[in-house]
Amino acid sequence: MKTFTSGTSCRLIAVASLIFCFTTSFGSTADPVRPTPRPGSLAAYAEKVTLDRSTLGNFDGRVILTNDCVADLAASGSITLGTVKQADRKKAESVANNAERSRWQAAHHKQRQVIAALERRRSQLELEIDQIEDLSLTARTMARLEQSEAKLQLLDREIATERAELARIVRDARRRGAEPGWFR
């Protein structure tokens, strides 16, 4: 194995570092950096630049710029960096969320009113049955009693159906992002 003296190794390191610095400084094949031309005023320059939100896809307040995007903008002579206001978007989401909440709450409220009306009718029917049972037993009262009990069974099935519909409304709303407190 050949060993170098300390003077030789220092010269080799110096030459290697010079070659490295030269290649990194002047060896780049990219176009030289050109500054963005200055507009007459910032307002005049901002009028030239528009942000097409349809190209952003799922916009969460950030825009990712790639080398290609920046190169295209630099070639056209216009690059503007800044932030996008989120207040309007959040307000629109809030309005949409409130509309959705109101729609689900209205459906829930309407269904609860239907169930309450059926339960009131059931209570009236039970009172009617009690009054019929207090009468003397004749063929006519027995027929009325049987009719009222048949109506009561039919009403019980209808109440069960309407309660299932209420549960479906809540379930569908929860699947679409409703919060539990919306239906209290």
C-alpha cells in the first residue's frame, strides 16, 4: 500500500475541493435565475395574476408548487406568492352545515310529530276500550270491543313502523356526518 506524505495528501484534498466547488458553481445545466419583472404597482401586478380554484381539487388552504409550475410561471414573467383567505370558505361550509343540520332536524321533528299523533290516537282508543268494557256485555258491545281492539293492534303496528322510520332518519343523518346532539 502506497502512503502519501502529509504535504501530498493536503494538496490532493485542496485540488479535490477546488474541483468540487468549480463543478457545483459552474457545472449546472439549468437556466440562470432571472428575477420576476417588477410591475408598476402591486395592485397592477395582482390584476394580472388569477388563481383558478378548479385546478386545486381538494383545497385545504395550501397550494403545492412544483418545479414545473414555478418554471412555467417564471417563463411567463409572473410569480406571486401569498395566502388565500379561508374565511369565505369556512363561512360557506358553516352555512352548508347549518342547512344540512336544519334539514335533518326538520325531518326528525316531523317524524316525532307523526309518532306523537299516533300515540295520542292510541291513548284515545284505549280509553274507548275501557269505556266499552264498563258497559254490559251484549253482542253489540262485544262487536265494538273487537273492532276497537283490532284498531289498537293496527295502530300499534303503524307506531312501530313510524318509529323504525325515525331510527332510519337518525341513522342516515349520522352516516352523512350529523352529530349526536342534533336530535336531542
